[in-house]
Amino acid sequence: MNPKKGERKPWTLFLVGFFYAALSVFFVNWIFLENAVFTEHVSILIITFTVILSIPFIYYTFRIEEEKDVLERERTKKIFLIKNHGRALTALMWLFLGYLVAFALLYTVLPKNMVIHDFGSQIEQYCTINSNDVNDCMARYGVTGKITGGLSLNEKQNRVVNIFINNIYVLIFCLVFSLAFGAGAIFILAWNASVIATAMGIFSKASLSDLPMAFGRYMIHGIPEILAYFSVALAGGIISIAVVRHDWKDEKFWTILQDSLDLILFSIIILIIAALIEVFVTPAIF
């Protein structure tokens, strides 16, 4: 599989993402679970290996899109090129869904003692977001530790604004990681896939029959959110590669910068829509 083939058949990236995530879980458990030090950090190591496997594909996807920006602008003088990046965004979305389904299935079918090790940090994140008593929530799902903070979104006065602000923080991290490391935003996205998969596993009470409902519960607003994150990651990655490949005085660089800003604005608009869906649509259905 390579980025050009992935753009022609985006759905195949689902299988790639699924394989990378599943391989990381089994590899980390095989190598590190018996180590007294590493066993405390298995859940983070799984994300790290998923990212390591994914970085070559993500980097070359960003590189292709950066070249496409220059060629398309020279050929057609287009100003707004989101449509031109549509196939790349679709391929990245399928990659994310592959991560998500793999993590959710493994959370559901693995023995409870392995789940606690493999998804311990994700359970902590879930409890921090969704529970007033974080430690009680963690203990309920088998994770020990002392964590302060945590406030259910239901307790906040303006859910749309708070959800949007939280998502903007994630968006900024994706942009910064992409600008600094090129394909670095894939770490944030793989982490989010594992947290959402954990939430799905908890929602379904680790039952395979209830997993489709859990998938629907989180993906109604999750898909536009992830589209926004990938859009801004693509924008940051394109700028990062352009900085390396073009002088900042070159007209091509400013062309790429303008198109990347279009993608960032598109991402912010999508996040507003996703927040509205999460507050008004998702609770009405589930």
C-alpha cells in the first residue's frame, strides 16, 4: 500500500489502520507486558507503535498533497482547493476508522486484566471527561490511581461552547504537531481513536452485540470532528513540507500557505457543526 493507491481506493486504508492498531496491541503485549517498568505504560506504548507504523504513509500523503497544491494552482489558478484534497482526507478518515474499530474490538474481546493494561490511560481520560468522581470511575473499570479534577460536560452551563473549546484545543495540538513534526499529528489522532474506542467499549459494556450501537453513538458527531482534525493536520503537514522544499520568498510557498489556511478555516466550521450535533442530535437518538 502506498499513498497514491490509497487515494484511488480510500476504503483499503481501513484495513491498513485496523492491521496497524491490532499489530501494535499484540506486539506490545508480547514484548513489554512482562516487564515490570514497561507494563505500567503499555497503553501509551500501543499508541506509540501505531504511530511508528503509520508515519511513512502519512508523511508521503502530505508530500503528495503539497505537490498537488503547487501544480493545481499553476494549472487552474484555483483559490480554494479543499475539493482537491478530498481523496486524501477520505483515505485518512478510513485509516482512523481502522484504528477505531480495531481498538474497540480488542477492548471488547480481550480478558479484563489485559484491557486494564492496554487501555488504562484511555480509561483515565474517559473518567476525567465524563465523571465528577474520577477515582471512583477508574476503580469501577479496574484502574487504580489518584487523579484530581474531572467534570462531566452535563454539569457545564453551555455545552456547545465548552465542547467547541475542547475540540479547538485538540485542533491546535494537531496543527502544532503537524507544523513541528510533519506527520506528528497522527499521535493525537491515534490517541483520540483509542479513547473513543474505550468509550465505545464502556458504553457497550464490553458486549460485541452492543458495539454497533456504541459506534453510532459516538460517530454521529465523531466523524465530522475527526474530519476537522485531519484537515488541519493536512494543512500543517503541507506547510511543514513546504518550508523544507521551498524558500519562504518563493511564490509557491505563499500559494501553499493560502490553501492551508483555507483548510484550517474549513476545520473550524466543521467543529462548530460537530458540537451542535453532539449537543442536540446525539442525545435525541441515544
